[in-house]
Amino acid sequence: MADQRWSFCGIPAVLLEGRYLRVTVLPELGGKIYSIVSKADDTELLWHNPRLDPRRPPFGANFDNYFTGGWDHPFPTLNPSGTFPDQIPYLGELWSLPWQVLPAGGDPCAVTIGVNTVIVPCRVQCRIRVDPDAPRLTLGYSIANVGWSPVAVTWGLHPCLAIEEGTRFRLPVTKGTVLQSPGGGLGTEGATYRWPLADTASGPMDMSVAGAPDRQVYGLHQFDLEEGWFEVVRTSGTRATFRFPRETFPVINFWAVYGGWRGIHHAALEPWSTRALSLEQAAGIGEELTVLPGQEIRADVQLEVAAA
């Protein structure tokens, strides 16, 4: 059932709970899905910043300085795009805007949240539903152009995952590209490799297995997806499978942090609509999404959990 009587760190929260999953949503914090717990083995699937409690950001703030973890909704860019006064901030507009709770259509296991963007003329909604009798979470996204001209955007998913050394990542990919890797700890920037073995400064590394936090490396790899899913298997045996439409999200960015950035240990597997890291770059290679006036684009995303 959906329960709106809660708050977390002074921020109103919606608790969605079924027999197998308990999900906490913070609508006013960018529509963030803050927590997904597998009740059968009490496993938290999303990473939380151990040094930073959730707090409301001003629009246009640096996402990294407010990054408390959870699942965010990047749109319409990843890296900053455009010029002053219309520069779209890092990770887009949605994460720093307060979303509203909307009528969910009478479904006691769902909540619908929505927000109007500031710079691009769009209305974004997400219907979040926990299956009452199965370990399944479904997100139904819709993005509508409410302006008078076509709008160019990019779109991604940003679940930041709790991991431990030995957590395994299953991806339907063949070849990876190293986009970022300071010091070569996760490979040489610009290099390609056959998944999962990347050549790093310390030798071959199996990217399908999470490293320890004392490895002190981090980086961003990118892959073309052959199918629309990925899977994360914790060392306890808990398995989380994410499914999404490949036609909307044909690329996945793998942000792996094994202690080398801000003392953090986590991973984010981010399905994206483009290989570009900004809206400007996407337009330059013809990979932007164009939403016509009055048009609405949709995507359904599903998470299934198999407890240990």
C-alpha cells in the first residue's frame, strides 16, 4: 500500500510496501526513490551517502554536493548544456525540483508524482508501483512537450547501487569504452575492451566484479546494449534485475567508484538515450530525442528482486 504520512530528515516521504518490497520515495527531493528494501532478507538495494543526509537543493546546484544516493531521474542532459542564462545544470533539471504527488487512479499500491521543468517546456510524470504479491517495482515514465516548438532532449535512469567487494554485474554487452578513468585505475581513457576484462594501470580488471573500497579508483565506462536489462548480484545472493525499453535506452553508462572519489564505494548503472554526455553533444551526433509540441514519450521500467 502507499502511505503518505511519513517524513525523512524533515522531507515528506511516501512509503510503498508490498509483501516483498518496501520503497521510500521523496517527491520534494527531485522525485527521488530513496530506498528499495528486499524484505525477505532485509537488503537495501540503493546506496546512501554515509556522510550526507537528504536536504533540499536550490535549482541549478552541483548535483555531486547534494548526492545522498538513491534513484534519480536525469533529464534533459547529463553534463551541463547550453549557455547562460539557459544553461541546463549537471544531471538535468528534475533532481533539484520539488515534485508533486498526483492522484494515482485508486491503486493503493502506487503513487504518481510529477513536475514541470524550468528551462525546457516539459511536464514529467512517474507512476511508481510496488506489486503487493511479488518482488517487483514498476516505474511508468511520461514526458510531454507543453510548449509551442519541438524540444531536443536526452534522457537517462540513475539508480545508484549499494555494493560490496565481490558484487557482480551482468550486462548484455560485448565491448566497453573507457570514458573517464583518472590515473588509469579503471583503464586508459578512450580505450575499448571486450567485456568484462579492462586493461588498467595495475593490470587486467574484471569489470563484472566490484572492487574493494581500498582499491582507490573510479571511472565511467560506456556500452552499447544488446538487450534492455542489467542485473546486480550481491555477495549475499540477492539478485536485482532491471528491465527497460532498449529502443529508448540503447546505451548504458557504468559509473564505478571503489574508494577513489570522495571516499565513496558504490556503482551506478545508467541506461541512456544517447552515447553523448550532454544534450549539445547528442545534437552534434544526431542522437538527441525530439519531442514535438503536444507529444508525449513514455517508458516503463521494471525491477525484480530475488532474495538470497
